Amino acid sequence: MTPESGQAIGQLPLMPDELLKAHFVQEKFDTRFRACARLLQALWRERQGLPIGSFQGRDGRKRKVGSLLSTSAAAVGRNFLGPAVAHLARREVIYQEAGALIDRQRLYSNLLSSMPLAFNLFAPLRFDLALAAKVMRAIAPTVDIAAVRHVWFEHSPGRREVDLTGDRTAFDVAVVYQRSDGATGLIGIEVKYSESLAEPAPAELNPRYDELAPASGLFKEPMHAALRVNPLQQLFREHLLAQAAMMRGDWAETHFMLLAPRHNTNVQQGADLYRKFVASPGPEQASFLNVELEQLVEALGWAGARDEAYALFDRYLNWGVVIDAVEACLRAKIEDWHIAPPPSAPLTLIGKAA
């Protein structure tokens, strides 16, 4: 549906090819949302005056990509929303957990990646745990959060540990909190931006999942094949990781949160489908929380971090900029032309018919 002026954006537009080409963001296999998000990142880079990066294909040829930063811009941390966030990301890379999978090139140079998004989103919470408590209470109101104790990046309670999931599954972000009774809990968070939940999956899941799924009490049909393939397998694995950590006694309670943009329909539909497989959680089960990226940004602003919220919105959610670019592209196609007049006036016929 065509957006009306001043109204909320119901859906994002299909991108005109000439607009994508003009900003070096035409990618054959992008979803509708990913094409919009890629253009938004290119427009943001241009407004910031940052040089464009390039991608080298398997044939050795390089081509410009508007959603990539140049090597020089990436080196000084311009994929992050401030020097402090860039410094935090570098330290996390250096001190990463054993077995962690952090793609440095994506982190530092790919504007579209959810990896730098995770740092840009949660660095303000890492720097200010009181702010973190306010924000987490706002986006997870059903969780008893008296205080936030830690904010960790690319975290697993134990990679390849047989009493967990036995593989390298991990959370993008983990928030450790204290309940009002003094017990501690963990919220494991998967951050998505332009991904579709159709990314490459493990060829075969660890047999440990077939033990955990029935024992967890998380699912209505724990052995259902759909849970073990895209688009659900990653949600299934991380939810069970959170559950296994609670079952092992690491935390008094755990929760698994998916965080993605409202307009990323692939992810939102995947979350809706996943929820249909999830049983109502009891006190012994990790709950599944689906939170829109917009909610977290709004919560940051409400909690007092307005500058950070504005910067995040402008970088990742300012779809008005994309729509303005599309409208300008469409207006540029307007030409003054007229249809040829009919050979005779049809008014007499219209009159007789009336």
C-alpha cells in the first residue's frame, strides 16, 4: 500500500534498479527488506562522508559496494557509533571467549552486518548498568530485573560442553541480571538486522539436541523436524542453550530473546512460526521473547540515552530517508506527454447511453 504523508510506514518499497545502481547497492539475491536496509546504510555512509569499500569476488575482481566501508574508514572504527563503542568492540575481539566466532572483516567494515549493530545497541548498556536495567525492564516487562550485573558479547555458557548443547552455539549478547530476591538470571539475545533466518545452517545438529529438546519441556512437539531446519533451527539451538544453562544450575532462570527490525518480515514471520512450536513456559523453562529493534531504541530514549537512541534510529531505522530517495527516483521519470485525441467526440454516444 502506498504510504500517506504523515502516516506510519506500513511496508517498505521495492527498490528501483537505477536507484540501487546509483549507490552501488544492487545485489541480486537481496530480500525486499535487505535491499532497503542496504540502501539505508549506503545513504548513511554518504551523509557521514565516509569512503566506499569494495568486495573481491571469487574471480579476483573487485567492485564497489555502498554498504561497505573502505579499509581506512574501517581501521579507525567508523562502523561504530562513537570512539568509545569502537574501543569496546576492539577489546572484545582481543579478549573474546575461547572458540568464539567473530568475523573481524564483517565487524569493522560491513555496515549492514548485525555484528556491529549488536555493539552499537548494547554498548550504552555496558557503559551504564543502571541504564541497562531501565531498558531491559522496558523491553522485557515479564522478567523480574532488579539490577543488571553484566553485559557480555558473543557469549556461550560453555562451547562444546556436553551438558549444554555440545557445539559452538552462542548468543550475540548476554545480559546477566539480579532478581528482587537476589538470585541471578540470564537473557541470551540473538540480534538480527537484514538477515532472513535462511542463512547457512549446520549440515546436521549435534545429537545432544535430541536429548535436550524432550527433557527441556520447551516444545509442544520436541522432535518435530521443522525445528531442526531453517528458518527455525537457530532459534531452536539458542533457546535450548539458554534452557540447558538453567538446567545445569548456572542461573536461577534464563530467557532467550530475538531482536530484529519490525519491517524484517522474514524474521518476524519466522518468530511467529517458532512461537507456535513453543509450549507455555513454567518456572523451570526459559521463555522466548521476540522484541522489535524499534522497541529497544525507543526504550533507550525513554531511559535517558536520547543521543544514542537518535543515532541508532538514524543509522538503522530511518526508512523515511529511503522512501524520500525512492520518491525522488520516481519523480525523475516523469515526462510531459499526452495521449492522442479520439477521431470524433464521443459525447453524443454518452448522451444517448445516459
